[in-house]
Amino acid sequence: FPTRRSSDLSSPTGRKMSTPLTHGADKWLSRLLLSPEGILYEDGQLQIGVKSEFHGHLGRIAIFFGNKISVALESFTATIDVEDPDALTVTLPKIPTSTLGPMSQIQQLVHVECKDIFDSPPILNISYLAGSLQTITLRLPIFLSKFVEPVQLGASDFFERWKQDRKSTRLNSSHHP
């Protein structure tokens, strides 16, 4: 389950090539924008689910791959591409099995560290043999907003911060007409 830089997918001119997502993949992703768990993708052969938790700049995601058919999925591979590895680090504590047995499920843990602002969620690339080569390309539900934690403030602290924010907004807007 290697992690690759998206720059590994660059063209000979050095320009980054965008990875085409599997048709309909964004429909599943949008459901996970605000939820820590759910289905990331499903078709007649494979179901991919995720459970995630984030604390500060660190996150952990369990990806579940479920074989829905009565034959094994052979040569099963999954890789993750990160557009900006200096901003977002994705590591995998163990390498998954290359065979997904019939009507069974495997789990892959993914550790994530947010080091800076990033624009694009990592891309999960899956391929396997089930009669013929199958490929699936999805975005993982890792967004900058997942790393935000609420701040607990009492009423007086809240209004003090509010005044400071308003004051700094006025100062910034007076310097930038």
C-alpha cells in the first residue's frame, strides 16, 4: 500500500497529470464530508468503507475492503497518491494482503499527519483481477477541516476574542483598500 507523490504521475513536460476518478466516486465522498464513517465506494464486486478519527494535526483511517462475490480477488493492490507530501503525510503501518478471499473483508490502517495547508485529498488507487483487471480511483475523505478542533470559551473569553478579531479585521481592511 505504497504512498506515491502525485508528481510521480507527471508528464514528460513536468506538468502534473490529474488522475481520473472512477465514475460516481464523488457521490460517495460527499457523504463522508461531515461524517467520520461510512461507505466510500460500492459496486457489484467490491465495497469500500472507512472509519476515521482526527485529533489536532493527526488522523487515523481504517479502510475496509469487502469482496462481495464468491471468487477471490487476486493481485489486489492499493496505493495512495498525495499531491503535496510536505503538507500531508500518509503512512501505512502494514502492507495489505494481495488476495481478498471470496465474501470476505480486510482492513487497512492509514495514519495521516497534517503539516501545512493542502488543497486536494489523497487519491486511493485500487486494482485487482476478477476475470479481468479492475481499477478504481477514489479520493480519500481527508479534508483540511477534519483537522480543526473546537475551542471551548466562556462568555467573557468569547467576547474578548470577538473584539480582538473585529479590531484586527478593521486594521487589515484599512491597509488594503
